[in-house]
Amino acid sequence: MKLQVLCVLVFVFGVSCMNRNIFREYLVARQQRLLERHHGDSGSKDPCLNYYCAHEGICVLVDQKDLTPQCNCVSEWKGTHCDDNPCDADPIPCPEKSTCSINGDGSASCCCDEGFTGDQCDVLVDACTVNPCQNGGQCSLDSLGLPECTCVSPFEGTFCDVDCDWPMGSCPTGFTEIPAGSRNCYYTCDTETGWLGAVFECRAKNAQLWEPNTPTELTDVGQFLDGIAGRYWTGASDQTSEGTPTFELGSLGALPLSADSNGVNSDCVAYEPGDELIYRTCHTQRKCVCEIQIPCATQN
């Protein structure tokens, strides 16, 4: 009896190491033996012959008396016929910045990408752990957990990467000065992302999401955006203080916004055609418009 138990254990723990084809052959032979034992006839029909198992699922007979067929599923598939994957559900069960995986019981779970946490995977663990500030700049986290740099003279810029002893006189490549002579430069993204994705797209360009601080700026930039069409994220958000929008880097106050657009789940502000700033759910898709000021303006 002990020897039989040992053999069973060796088989159970060794299946994962067996070639899949060998395992299939074993299951077919086992089913045939069950059929012969049940009917006393090697020519009896195998219930698995017409039993459908999708995505490489293997049909096995789980009841030695009634010869009940069942699918043993592989990988992330589950269900009676191995054709149910909760990660393929509509809508997708996991937010941006996360990966969907299947639990042992067949349910879906969401794992946040590296560096993110929270129910919606939209909170940075600590963006200052890898200090993005250059040239001696000090990194600190704002109310949203985003990094901001305090620079040491003569350096300026979002990441203290501009040496004001070598001033620039024009917008960086890809940016447009609006209006001419204002020293304010803007860049529009080609793809749509959620609000946090837009933040990082602008950060990658050493810029920040657009902060429309005055009616004049809103009109000037709005006319430019209307000319190329689309809907764009701004840096304004009331994620930390409902009903009191602040900008991503906390510069000037936000322009007045439509109160009737401010729902509990609508925390990020987008620009939509017609010079309109409106609250939207932060995970909806919009393009980004990035803003940067020509560096070292006070020294030129």
C-alpha cells in the first residue's frame, strides 16, 4: 500500500515535467481501460470523442462508473469547455498601469505595474526613490505623489537640466510658441491616454501638462487646438480636494470650471473644442498638450 501511495505521489508531482504529448497518450490509454472495464468491449465508444475542449484543454473521464467527460484546462483558460477567460471580459477588468492574471479558482486579479499602487494602480509608490532631478536638484512629492524639483542656480527646468549660463532663445523641437513672443511653448501628443499617462508623456519631454492660468491663454491655445481638432488633458485636477482643482505642479490657480461637469468620479480636467474646460473621469482617453517655458527667461 505504501508503495502504491508513493507511486501516486511521484506521478502527481512529476506530471509538470512530462512531455505534453506523453501525458495525452497516458490519458487516452487510461480512458480506454476505463471503457473496457465498464463495457467489457475494447470497441466501445469513447465519450471524449465528441466532447469539445478549447485552447488545448484535455478531455478526461472523471467518473469511472458513468464515464463522465470533463475538460482539464491549461494556461489562463477556464470553464466547462476551456473557452472562458475573465481577463478578456468587456469591459477589461483591470485599470491602466496593471496586468490581469488568473487566480487558482479561475477568477481574475489585477497586479499593478512596477512603481504603481492603489485600487486603480494610479498612485506612484515613491517617484523620488530614483531621483529625476539633475544637477543637485532636490526632489519632493506633491499632493498627488508626483515628483517636483527644486533647482540650484544656475539650473532651471522641470528636472533642473537647463544651464542658464547657456540660455536658449527658442522653443524646443516639436514645441510651438503661443502666441509668438510669449516665451510659452506647447506640444500636442498624437496618441490618447488616461490623465496619468498624459502626465508622464509630458514629463518625458521635460515639460508638464498644460496649465491654462488666464482667459487670454485659454483663448490663444484653445484656438490652436481647435485648428488641429481633438480633446486634450490639462494639468488641472481635484483628485486630492473634491471641487477645488489644482494644477499638476501647483503653479497658479485653475480657471473657473463648469460645476455641472464635476461628478464624484470625474476628477481630471480636459479641454474640449470651444474654449471649454470640463471635468472628465481620469481613466478616459484624451490626448495631452504639454507646456514648457523657454528656459532662463529672466536671464535673457
